[in-house]
Amino acid sequence: MQFPRFIPLALLMLVLSIIGTTLVTQFVRDWALTELKERGENQLLSIISQTRSELAEYQYLPFLVSQSNDVAELLRVPSPDNIARVSRYLEQTNLVAGTTALFVLDTQGNTRAFSHWRAQQNFYKVSHRNQGYFLQALEGQQGIQVTLPTPQREGAIYLSAPVYVLSRLRGVATVRLDLGLLQAGLDQTGQYLFSKKGQILMASKRFQTATELQDIVKAERTTQLYDGSEIQQVELAQGGRALLQAVILDDLGWQVSVLNDLGEVVRAQRNATLFAIALCIVISLLVFLLRERQLKHISRRETQQALERSEARQRDIINTAQVGMITLDNQGQVLFINPMAMQQFSESMQRIQGAHIDQLIAPEMLQGVLKKTLSRLGSKGFAPLIAMETVGKRSDSSHFPMLFSIKQMKREASANYLVTVIDITPRKRLERALQEANDQLEHKVHERTQALKEAQDELVQAEKMAALGRMSSAVVHELNQPLTALRTYIAICRKLIEQNQTAQLENNLELINDLISRMAILTRQLKTFAYQKPQHMAPVDPLLVLDQVLSLLKGRLEQQQIELVYLRPELNLQVSGDSARLEQIFLNLVTNACDALSETEVARMEVQVDHNKERVEIRVIDNGSGIDEQSLSHIFEPFFTTKDIGEGLGLGLSIIRSIVRDLQGDIRVDSRADSRNGYTCFTVTLPLIRQAGES
Ligand code: ADP
């Protein structure tokens, strides 16, 4: 599998995108945190200054009360009048100043006068001896104390001042301010907390139910910003995260904290991340596009270069090719011709350029397929022509044989057809030489065949003559004997007639008749040998013919004590022939077997019949003397015989063979020569004309 080329670039872009996105996200987060921090700092400042100015508004009140003569008088003489006067004074001052309560304590911490004397008489029973603001004032200082809010009471600030009467500390003037008074102005500033030693003094609405700092802040984490400053990120118990900024007011021992939700930082961070990712995608796409364009440009340039190189190579090949090449336009006009073609046609580029291709072909060859192909140049019906043998025409009008091919060039813009021409003059010359050699050879073969035929004819003639000689001597021998005897008997007859002994004449005439019969048999045999094959064949059952022959020779078999083994199959077979000729075949084979068995002690003859759908095979087997190898090769020749003169003419097997061949059959012999225990088997195969069936 090929490694896609854009993968390294994609990986690089991915890494750069991740780094870029991380940096942008971090920067935006830090920037948003810095913004939030600055806002928190401003909030803190505003809360502190507001708190301080609020407190400053009330801080003079204890002094004011401590300077009152009525108050001094009361502390000196706590008469009911004095109490009533001071109480009214405190009531009015409280109303005017907007504080929660004003009261004057004696040095024992007991209440001597109280702004709310009308409604809260119980207040007089409460001792303030242990309260911080009382103890601080007793020491001559300005006292301040904060009480934490409880379920029953709101948290409050107590401000106190010592009351001196004639330089002697006589009591303590105290102002109580509910924390709610301070809080009213702070609620605009955001989420804040006032705490002391982890206890919540007051808080913005969201955290009002909490009593301790840990009810609000679950976990803290310090984060360093890019400018090196640190911020406190806290996890809120109510859920969410916030930026915590706190300042401790040393004089009051309060910790003022401002909490700003980090939600907007997270949002800004998320937006920045999304923006950075989108930007990276856009940049990556741009880079890819540019890269792709650049690669395309490079590839186009490379292709162009390769094309130019290939064209140059092609031009080189065409110019040095040993084949004539011509390019044609759609009209069949020559656009280009390579040096080889110029040489073949004895043409120059200037002369041939623009000429029609027809001019390069011998006019008499412009017909048939070639003409049709050239006429279809530039049309859709054009079919290429490959290696067509035709004749080219040179500029000097001389001709040369050529192999002409033309095909369309699909990729070439200007040229449409490429013609290739191969001059086949040398090949033609060779072909001609080969043809001549062939003709000579054929002539020689013909001559030799003729000579051979003549020799064969001579041989046949010689064989014929030899056969004729053999036949003549046999016939002469066969005829001479009875003729000599005839002459003798005729002389005797003549003598007997002269002597008038007619009684004996009859005997002699009988003998003459016998001799004539014998000669007739001989001539009949010769006639059979000359017999032509019958014109009309008829279906014959060979087994019936065999039956007749065996019954005819039954007497001889018995006489010679020959055991005949013949399991005659009950078949109805049909061969095409005539029964006389079939009879001749079987008669001859059985007679020959009888002759061969004449010297055998236990003579045995076997007849076998085999057949299939197409042919029947009849075998005549005997255990007679057999045939020696030399005789076996001549056995079917006419006039070949091993029998004594007068006993056989040697025509039987020769006649059988020609009959069997006439019947489209075959005869074979298999034999072993042995005077005591020989073996001979003649097999006659004949084609069947009808399928054999059990009768
Ligand atoms: P003829 O019987 O007149 O000699 P044939 O052509 O019938 O002529 O036979 C040729 C020769 O083939 C015979 O002389 C004999 O030697 C040989 N021959 C034919 N049949 C047999 C046989 N069954 N066993 C041995 N020899 C045979």
C-alpha cells in the first residue's frame, strides 16, 4: 500500500494546531483571569472604602454621647430623672444618627440608659461586663467589637468610648450598629464575604445562609498567570468555581473577600478554543490547498518534462527506426515521414509533405480492402489494417513489395494516423528462390516416383511372369500326365478297333472319360482364380454356409478320424456376399486343415465363432503339421503350395483372400510348425450387415 503523501503534512498541521490551540486557550484564559482579578481588586477596594466610610459615619457617636453633661450627671447620680433625660437623649440621637441602638453603661457593665428604653426594658437586666467593647473602653480606648449573627439576632458592630467625669472614668457610651446597615450599601458590589477567624460576619445574598467560611469554599487552588502573579481559584460548596480575592483589615481583624464566578473565564476559554480550532482548520485547509496546488504545479511540470523527454525519445526512435513510418492527417495527407520511409520511397520531406498517401502506393493495388480503408480515413467507420502485403511506388515510379499497416493514433493532437511500411523485397526474393527450389524438388520427386513406379511395374511384371511360370509348369504337369495317358489309351483303342475287340474298348473309353473329367476339374479351378467379384451382393448367413460345408466334408472327417469341435451358436448372422463364395472360403480352409491333419495321430479340428455388433470372426484351428515361418510369409501368394505336384495348385488361399477382401473382410493366419504337434489357426473376419440376435 502506498503511503499517502499528505500524511506528514497533515501530522505537522495537527501538531501545530494542537500547540496553537493550547497557547491561544491558555492566553485567553490568563487574560480573562487577569480581567477578573482586576475587577475583583476594584470590588475589594470599593467594599473596603465603603465599609470604612460607613464606619466613619458612626464612629464619632460614642464620643458625642460621652461628652454629654447629662450622661456625666447620670453616671454620677443615677436618679430616675437623669435616667429618663439621658434615655430620651439617646432615643433622639439614635433616631437622628440612624444607628441600631445607643446605651450608656456604668463601670460595672450595667446599663444606665438605653435608646429603646420604652420597648425593651429587659435590656437593663443584661450585664455587659464581659463584652469586648466594654472592656476596651474601660481601658480608656475606643472600643469596637463585632458579634456574629445568630439565628435569633443579626450580627452587629459595637462602638464604645469611655465616659470621664472630672477626669475619672465613670462609664461607657456604646453604639450598636446592625451589620445589615453596612450591608445595604455593599450589595451592589457583587459577591463578597466578611469573615473573622473563619466565621462569616456578613455576606452577599448568595452566601447569607452560611456561618463559616468552609460552608462556602470547598477547595482552594493557586494558579500562576503568565505575568507571574498568582490567583486563588476556589471550588464553591454550592457548585461552580470562583476567583477568590481577600484582604485582612488589620484594625478590625476582618477578612474581606470577593468571589467572582469563573464561568465567564471558562466560557471565554471555550470560545477561544473553538475559535482557535476553527482558525487552525481554516489555516490547515489553506495550507493543504496551497500545497496541493504546488504539488499539482510540480507534477504538471514533471509530466510536461516527461512528455517532452518521451517525445524526444519517440522522435529518436522514429528517426532511427528500420521501419518506414508516416503520419497522416484526417484527409490522408502526409504530415511527417521518417528517414527510413524517405529511403524506401526515394522521397524527401519537402516533396511528400501534404501529398496524399495514395501517391505512395502502386495504382493497381488501390482496390479492395486497402482502398476501402484509405477512403474511410477521418470517418468513424475506419478500421486499422495490419501488415497487408501490397506494392509501394517510389518517386521514380518504380515499385517494390511492402507490408503496409495503418492505424489511428488516439493520443496525438495533430497527427491522426500512423502508417508503417516494411520493404519486403529481400523476403520476396527469398520466397521466390524457395519456390524455385521447391519446384525443382517436386520435379525430382516426380521423376523418382515415376522411376520407382516403372521399377515396381517391372517387378510386378517379373512376379507375374514368375507366377505364370509356376502356373504353367503346374498346369503343364497336370495336363501332360492325362494327355500322355489319353494318347496311350487312344492308341490302345485304335488297336482294339483294328483287332475288333470292342468289349475291352468300353473300359478304355471309361478311363479316357475319367482323364477328361480330371482335366475339367483342373480347368475349373483355374477359372475360379480368374473369376471377377460379383456385381450384386446379397445377405448371407455365414453359419448356414459353414453348416453345409461341414456336412459335405463329414465323410472325409470320419474317414481321417478327425475330432471336430464346433459349438455352433444359435445365431442368425448376416454378411453381404454370396453363398457360393463363402462356401469356397470355408471349404478350402476345412480341406486344408484335413490335408494338414493327414499325418497327425490324434487329429483335432476346432471351429470357433465370435461376433460383436459390427463383425463376425470365424476361426478354423487344427493341430496338424503347422506352417514354417518361411512358408507363412508366402502362404497367400497364388500358386504357393507345399503339396506334391498333382495334389495342390496353391490357389486356394490366394482365392480366399481376394474373396474376403471383396467382402470388406480380413483373413489372418497364426501357426506353429511341428510334424507331431503343430498348430494352425485361420481367422476370417467379415462385417455384419444386421445386428446379431439370438434365434
Ligand atoms: P493348395 O492347398 O493347393 O496347396 P492353398 O493355397 O490352399 O493351396 O494352400 C497353400 C499352402 O498352404 C498349402 O500347400 C499348405 O502348405 C499350406 N497350408 C494351408 N492350410 C494349411 C494348414 N491348415 N496347415 C498347414 N499348412 C497349410
